[in-house]
Amino acid sequence: MSEPLDEGNILYTFHFYEPFEFTHQGAPWVGEPVRSVAGVRYPAAVDTRQYITSKIAAAAEWAKRHGVAVWAGEFGAYPAVAPPADRLLWLRDVRDTLERYGIGWAVWSYDESLGLDRQRDPDSGRITIDWPSARALGLRTPEGLA
């Protein structure tokens, strides 16, 4: 990790996509071999949650050691080929861990598939959100929506 700037009023941010083989499996914009991978499970091993915790804890410790604030400016997992239940569990685990360490967050993204996957129907203009993802992120969802 880098050293903080000798300036005040700065928020340090990081992106969190670990383990990358899970979060980006099958994504057409990444290189091989991850682009061709599908069905990677989460947690892939007993220590995957511990790995996520250790990475986020390191960011929190860095912030504490330097007396600065950190923020997870992006996190998410590509849903096209990841097992859906595993993706939701990963979203919840990352969000829970960030919050446990007092780190604010923003999911990537509102309009794209890694986060809430907001869609606009081209005919009706109706907007839909992936409500299971919203719940995994601890967001309030309308009653009765799947």
C-alpha cells in the first residue's frame, strides 16, 4: 500500500473484486483464463471468507495507522455465469465485512450487471432492479418483491 499524501481532507478509496476468478468469471472484458471460466463457487475454499476479511482488514489497518479515511469505491460480481446464490452470498459477505471494519462502500454499479443490474425495458421504459442483490447489500426492498 502507498503512503498517504501530506494533505488533509482526503478520502482514500479502493476497489474490491477478490477473488477475481469468482467476481469476473465469464466477463467478456477480462483476459484469459478468467474470461473462459464459469461456475466458480463461493466460497471456493474454506479460507475464502478469511481471505476477504484479511484484505479488507488490511485496508482498515492502513487507514488507522495513518489516521485517514478509506472507502470501498467499487465492488461487485459478474452474474452471467457465477452461481446466483454464491454471488448473493459474496455480495453480503463483502458488504458485512466492510461495515464491520467501518468502511463505507459503493457497489458497482446501479446500471450494470456487477451490482444492482438496473434494467430499463425499451418498450415500456419501466425500470427493474435485481431485488435479491439489493437485499444482499442490506438495502431496503419493496414488500413482496422477489
